[in-house]
Amino acid sequence: MAGESIPKPVAGNYNSIAAQYARAKAAKDAAEAGKAKAIQKPAKPWSEQLNERKASKFKNGWNWVVGFFVWLL
């Protein structure tokens, strides 16, 4: 072999491996930060969750009652 020459990346070259890695890492960090914000929602108090569940069950029960009487008619 006649001595292969490997070009060294230039600091201002956007195609250098270090620059590509830095851009990819910044994009990945930004995406992870966005996901973390989406996941962190303020938790509702248990009493509010219970009231919502009771309201949905009550509405569902009345829907069945109304449906039954509509079916009878």
C-alpha cells in the first residue's frame, strides 16, 4: 500500500463527523425534552378523578334507561 491519505475534517466544514454528531445530538435532546414536557401533566386530585368517574357511570346508566324505553316504544 502506498500510504492511504485520510482527509482530516475542517473545523468550519458542516459535513465533518463532529458537526454531524453535534447536530444529531441537539435534535435528539430537543425531541426528548419535548416528550418529557408532554408526559409531565399536573396530576388531578383523587377526589376530582372519583367525581369524574361517578359522573360518567351515572350518565352511562341513564343512557341505558333511555335506550331501553326507546326500544319498548
